[in-house]
Amino acid sequence: MQIYLAADHAGFALKDRLKAHLIKQGHKIVDLTPVFKDGDDYPLVAKKLTTDNKGRLGRLGRSGRGLLLCGSGIGVCIAANRVKGIRAAVGHTPEEVKLAREHDDINVLCLSGWNHKDKVKAIKMVNVFLKTKRSPASRHVRRVKQLG
């Protein structure tokens, strides 16, 4: 699977650890922030991952997956969700991530570089994000369509 990654300065170390894990798993990685830059602004990092050069749903298309990382995970999540077609959520636990994939069909997982120092937990959440399919239940499909 092709996975897009982007992080600001506060999420950069976790992004690199997750990137190494994903490469070992055989995923094709597109790292949109390959170089550490102190002071990278999270809205611009999220924009790199979510939009084309005209501000429309870009790199992810309709079926891609992305990982966004910043200090709290919240800033990149807010920025990503401003783009039509993006359904981003902050992951706190593998169970939350599973439900977000099944019920909300998230295509971007946002993680905290400050709160996920435990690489094992972060890897579990990413694995759940990539392996879980959206629920075919009509109520979930209907609700996601209502998001626009």
C-alpha cells in the first residue's frame, strides 16, 4: 500500500520511526517532510499531504492513506479536515483507530509526537489503521456520505 507521511518538527522523530517500520512491512512510503526543519508550521505540513497545488483533494485521492504528526496530533487533524474528502482523526488507542476506520472511514491518522513516545503503541495504531476496512453497514456509509 502507498502511504503518505508528513510531520512538523514536534512529530518528526515519531514519523521517522513509523516510516522505518512501514518500509520493513513492504509499504511504499511517500515522505513529504524528509528533512527536519525547526519551526515547520503544522497547517502547511497538513496541506502538503492533503491537497494539490490548487487546494483540492490531491495526493491521497479517493483511496490513499496518510499519516500526519505534530506535537499533539490535533493541529494537523484540524488542518487536514478542512479539505473536502479528507476524514482525519487523532489516534489515542488502537481501539479508537479501529472504530474510526470502520465507522468513519478515516483516510488520515493523526498522531502526537509528544504523547506517543512509546513506539510500540504508535505502531499498533498504524497497523490497525492500515488493516481495518470500513464497515459496509448502511448506517455508517450513510453517515460518511453526509460529511460531504
